[in-house]
Amino acid sequence: MVAEESKAVIFTGNSISQEDAKKILTANYQPPVRRFQLEKFVQKGYEVIGIIDGIFFDRAAVGHREIISALNAGVKVVGGASMGALRASELDTHGVVGVGKIYECYRDGIIESDDEVAVSTNPDTFEPISVPLVNMRETLKAALATGLVSEKEHKDLLELAINTYYPDRSYLGLVKEGAKRGLIPEEKRKELLDFCLNSGIDVKRQDAILVLETVKKLLEETEI
């Protein structure tokens, strides 16, 4: 029987680390996907391609045509969390399997911009060094649900996050600037920051895990 890692290739690195991903699924793990990378894995006979993370904002981003080409070759493509969610929302009618909350938000038009999932990363480890807007949305929503922030504070902080350039997004910066602008009272600053850092919602990681679990299920179905 062909080894499982030779059946699936997963592109990830910042939504979930490759070390953590390997605890869930045995596969060939690659850095965030760039343009013109998929064909070689199709030619090598991989049965499933999982796209979690990818390069953004330039011509190196993975293209629609190469994903469709992989699908036409009989390869199953699963996308979610970041670049995978974006491409899945655009190509699910062609057969890409989209999973997770972020995919659903793109699919349903709740969010539209690449900027929602973009992060600045360590070039060596791919570890994120900024906070994606989708995570900030969910964390602020949770802060609202617990009564930590009011409706207006939630709205104002979210607007501030949206208007912050993606590499500069951080919970420390958001709370600090929010207090400076009078969007939240100074006495709430520490409590809100503690909540964001310790109880923040990492929806990108949650969705990345769903991609891995979906790929695992597809591989198991193939073996039956």
C-alpha cells in the first residue's frame, strides 16, 4: 500500500504550524503555496491537496487555473482557514471542498477582502507576527457576548481593526489605540487586553484543523 504521506500534500505554516498539523494528519507538508506549485504534485500522483496558507497580494498567489487543472486530473482539493478558504469560496462550484467558518463567510459574502486573513509572518518559520482580522472579529464578538465591551465599543474597535494595515494588527496595538482615541475607557484597557490574549478566538487555526480532518477522512474513504 502507498504510504499515506505520499497521498496528500498540505500547504500550511501560519494558520497552524506544521509540527502541530503532523499530530493530526500524516502528509507531505509544504510551506504556504505559491503560484505554479500544484502541477508537480499532481504529476507525482498525490490524491489530495490541502490548501490552508498561501502567498498573498502579488502575482505569486496560487492561481484558479492551476487548481482547476488539478481537479480535472482527478485530484481532490480541500481548502479552508486562509488562502484555502478564499480559493475554495471562488472554486467550490468547480469541485473544491471548502470547510470552516472563514470559507463560509467568504462564500456568503460576509467578508470579501484578502486582507481579512492576511498576516505578516516570520520568513524562516512562517509563524504569524500579526493578528488576522478574522480572528479579531471573532474575539471582539466574544468580548461583546461576555459583556466586556458594549455594542458601540465593539463597533468602534472593529472599525479600528479594519482600518489598520494588516501587518500592524495586534491586540496590544488595538487596545492601546482604542483607549488613546477614547473608544474604550482607560480602566477597561488591561481587562480587554487580557481577554484578547488569553481567551481570543483563533478561527484560522480552528479551520485549519478542519481542513486536516477533512483530508484525513477523504484518504480513509479512498482506502475502503
